[in-house]
Amino acid sequence: MKNSQTLYDQAVKVLPAGVNSPVRAFRSVGGTPIFMEKGEGTYLFDADGNRYLDFCGSWGPLVLGHRHPEVQAAITEVVGRGWTFGTPVKEEVALAQLVADKLDAVEMMRFVNSGTEAVMSAIRLARGTTGRDKILKFRGCYHGHVDYLLVDAGSGLATFGTAASAGVPDAFAELTALAPLDDLEGLQKLFAEIGEQIAAVVIEGVPANNGLLIQSHEYIAGLRRLCDQYGALLIFDEVLAGFRMPEVMAYAHYGVQPDLVCLGKVIGGGMPVGAYGGRAEIMHHIAPLGKVYQAGTLSGNPVAMAAGYATLKAYYEADVPAVIEKLGAYLDPRMEALLADVADLGFIRLGSLFWFYFKRAQAPRTAEAIAAESGEIYGKLHRLMLDRGIYMAPSSYEVGFLNAAMTTTELDMLLDGIKAAVEEGIVS
Ligand code: PMP
């Protein structure tokens, strides 16, 4: 790890904690971050030439694995002609047409540069459309680092938020109400109190940033009903869950139609892209057609658009959701057998997302149900996996990602790693 360590020593002098996004700093698992240099299929190679099986997948975009040949060719082709023009380009039309064709909840969309921007813009659009100010988000859901979405729960159901980050005025957080996951009665009470003031409810398609907190169909259906009853728009943040479900999208998994959908990660194929979209009637409120302002110097950038288009084209041609379910059919029963007598560790998977949870008989559905010891145990598991050449996200809260470049060989490596964790007494 000599080169990684040298890079890290240099990085901490010019980048806070040596990173540009906090979790990468390895603070919650211990040790120092590994600097990666190359990706190939489902493997990463670090600055010292070590190889890792990659279950992080750049935090979600790489549903096809690293350097898929068609995506690489599409990027290279555009770069050969220039990489930004500040004008409309054919690549953004192609990607928008493909998304609108495949996602029935998205008639029109606007491309932005990150998931954070997608959610921020969708909420502005919802506020501009409804003329209401308040929004509702769920405890344990992450939607990017927008001020009023970095909000902690106060006590009591209908308390409005307080800032969860320094630098966010409470006055911003006060427009955000917090709702409980997996508690339809609590949600009903909250709507009864403030439903008529709510512009939009934003929920992660499948909450996957605080563990994988899979919600029941009844809960999501109940949420849709309440939004309709009180005239609030329902925003599905599918930045992470989109193109990762057996039904492609989380809204399709739950069989509900959201008013707006936020996209990111996969839709850019690993380039910085986000998007928000929905019915044309709502999208017509965006400038210059309507009065809701939103813009971007590099939005719709041709390299990013081409990478996203090539990724989605290959995704549909290969029927990636079916490929993933085949991998799942291999992995799930083997993992279940392996963990049958292991009380400390549970495994849950939905589409290409999976998560290990600790010290619970059932997979948690709320952030509050996650065992406090999880971080400590996960730190040990993470270290063991790393020593075996397996790169998992450096936090117990983060999910793992399968990709279409994986085979049973890689799944066996994961299973062997878990077996070793049991044998070494990390979990029992
Ligand atoms: N929404 C969700 C559900 C996410 O998972 C993330 C990122 N993990 C974001 C929004 C923010 O996206 P970005 O990091 O691209 O700003």
C-alpha cells in the first residue's frame, strides 16, 4: 500500500481528510483510503497494482461494471469531436428519448449534473407548481446535500426539522417535516396535521443510504393515497434505486405512479449526470416555458449524455434486470444456508442492491431499528474482505452493488469471505 499511503499523505494537505466526499475517507471502518487507478469489468486496481473485486461500483453508476466496451467507445467518439459546446446536442435528445420511452412516469425531463441537483430542482418545481412551501421527507432517507434536506428529526411526529449540518440555518430546515418510514398510521397523523401545506413528499424509491430499508407495498400505496388526498406531489428519488430493481424502477416495483422522478448514477453511466422528470404538464413549469428557474453550464454535456445513453442501451439489450436475478438466484440460497446458524449477521437483496445487517432477526425497515453495534462489526468485516481482495463500501450504512459483469466466481468470493468472517468469529 506504499503508493496509496504516499498519495493519502499528500492529499490530506490539500483536500479535507484527503477526499472529496466524506465516506471515502474510511473514517467509519478505520484505516486510510485506497487510491484506485484502473477499473476492468467487475475489478478495481489500486495505485500499488493490487486487484479488488468491486462491490461498491462507484456508489451505483456502474451497473455494467467498469469500462464496458460500448460505453468507452461512445465516450471516446464524442471526445474526438470536442467535449462541451454550451448548445443543444443530439446526445441529450437521444438519452431523453430513451428514458421517456422506457419509463412511463417520465414524459419530459431536465438533465443536471448530480443527484443532489436533481432532487433540489424537483423540489423547487413542486413548490413552484403547487404554490406551497413545506416538504416532507423520511427519517433515514438521503437525497444529497441540499440545505433543507440535511435535516434531523425533532421529537414528536409533526415537529419540523432542525439542521443536521453546521452551516444550515434552522430557518431553512423548518420548512422540512420528517415522517417515519414503515409507519402508515404515523404518516396519516402527520398528513392530518400539515397535509394541506405540503408541496411535495420526497422518498427514496428504496431507502438505501442508511442500510437497505425495504418498505412494504401497503406503506408506499398508502403514501400515494395520502399525497392524492392532500394535493401534495409525490417525488420518487430514484438516483440510487433507478435501474437497480427487478422491475427497473422502484416505482414500478411498488406499482405506484409518482408525480416526479429523480434520476442519477446509472443514467450517466459513471459521468456526472442527474435528471428530474415527470408529466409534461408539470415539466412545462420549468424556465423558459414556466416560472421555475433552473439552469446549468455543463448540463446535457455530450460526453456524459453519450455515456448514459450507451449504458442504458446496453442495459436494455442485455436485459440486465434478468441477468441480476440469475445472479441473485445463485447467491441468495447459498448466503441463507451460510447464515442459517449465524445470529449476528443477516443478508438482504433487492435487484442489484444488497446489504448486511447485524444483530437483528429481521431486516430493519427503519433507521432506528439498525443495531448500534453495526458500525463496529462492519469495520472488522470490511477489513477482512479488503485483505481478501474484496472492496465493499467503507460504511455499514452503505449498500453493496451487483453488476452485470459479475459471474458466480465473484459471488463465490463474497460467500467465501463471509464464511471466513464466521470462522474468525467476527460474527457468530
Ligand atoms: N439521492 C439519493 C437516493 C442518493 O443515493 C444520492 C447519492 N448517494 C443522492 C440523491 C445525491 O446524489 P449525488 O451524490 O450525485 O449528488
